[in-house]
Amino acid sequence: DTGVSQDPRHKITKRGQNVTFRCDPISEHNRLYWYRQTLGQGPEFLTYFQNEAQLEKSRLLSDRFSAERPKGSFSTLEIQRTEQGDSAMYLCASSPGRGRVTKVYEQYFGPGTRLTVT
Amino acid sequence: AQTVTQSQPEMSVQEAETVTLSCTYDTSESDYYLFWYKQPPSRQMILVIRQEAYKQQNATENRFSVNFQKAAKSFSLKISDSQLGDAAMYFCAYRGYNTDKLIFGTGTRLQVFP
């Protein structure tokens, strides 16, 4: 169990460019989540997947944001035409999903991708 | 909509002492889960403790315990015998029974002094 990994860890881009982040969940975790954390705030939910199906999507996720999990393993989050307001830490988490065991509900977080839009 | 409020932006404690971090939340649901997450500087967020709303007994995990007051919608975290490694941002989070979405508060930065 190597934990949730995210790539890249840091990304600096110019306004108007597209960026894509990758998240690799803990193996065999069927649920994967994306959150966004701005400075001085708690993480805000963006979306989550059960295998390859996107089950819930926040209104924060504008048309410029898209997330995929094509084979139910890793996921990508793409931001098109980046704006300065997109500067934030993008966190990914994974979970084994629902069940009767207490620890099944825990979401395990990755280290995040810090995006800076100049 | 559910909200989580952490009214203490910063707290400090001396090593080996006890500190309590406050959290209040607002919901109309009767079944839900509450969590405390720790985010050390430049490191990933980890779960400290969780509480199911249907359980009356307060959760404990070693030096960490909660005071869950369902009627008051309050969920405080007590850290006993504080250690230098406890220094971090602490986030209170709410999760409804039928969703996986976590709703976080704004966090409390805990400093631990030797």
C-alpha cells in the first residue's frame, strides 16, 4: 500500500492555458474524490467516482473543469482556459467504498497538486 | 445546506498539556458522520478520529477524544498530553449519511510549544 499519489506536485501556468492533473488511488479502492483547497480554507468537494462512474459533481466544477476515471483506476482532472482564481491546492482522495466496517468510510488523501496561475 | 464552523483560527498549547478545538455544524439530517482531520505542514491530510451521529458514546483514539453534543450540533476535539508532532492544521468535517462528500470547516492551526 503506497498511498494516494498525485502528479505533478506543483504546476505553474499562464492564464488561459490548459492543465491536467493525475491521481493514482490506493490499489483496489473503488472510490476516488477530488477536492480543491485555497489558502486559509478547508478543502471543498469537487467530484467523486465509483469505479469509472462519476457519481456526484459540485456546482464549483464549472464547464472549464472536467474529471475522468476511464478504467476505474487512476483519474485525471483537467482545467481549461485557466484563470487566476483557479490557483489552489487540488487534493485527491480514495476510499474502499461503503460497507459495514468502520474504516471503510475513511477517505485517504494524497499530497495534492499545487497550481499557480500567473 | 450543511455548514461546518471552526471559530478558532489558531490555538496553542504547551507540550504535555491538554487542548480542545471547537467545531459546530448545521444540518437538518438525523444520520451523519463527523470527522477530525489533521494536515501537518506540507504533508497530506490524515484522519484523526470519526464519530457516527447515531452513537451516543464519544469516540476516542489514544490521546484524541471528542465531545459530541448532537442537540447542540457541537463536535469538539480534545488532545491530551500534547506532543510536538501534534502541531498542524486541524479540520472538522461533516458527511451526510447518503453521500461521500465531505464538508470541511476552515481549520484551526495548532501550535505546540516545548
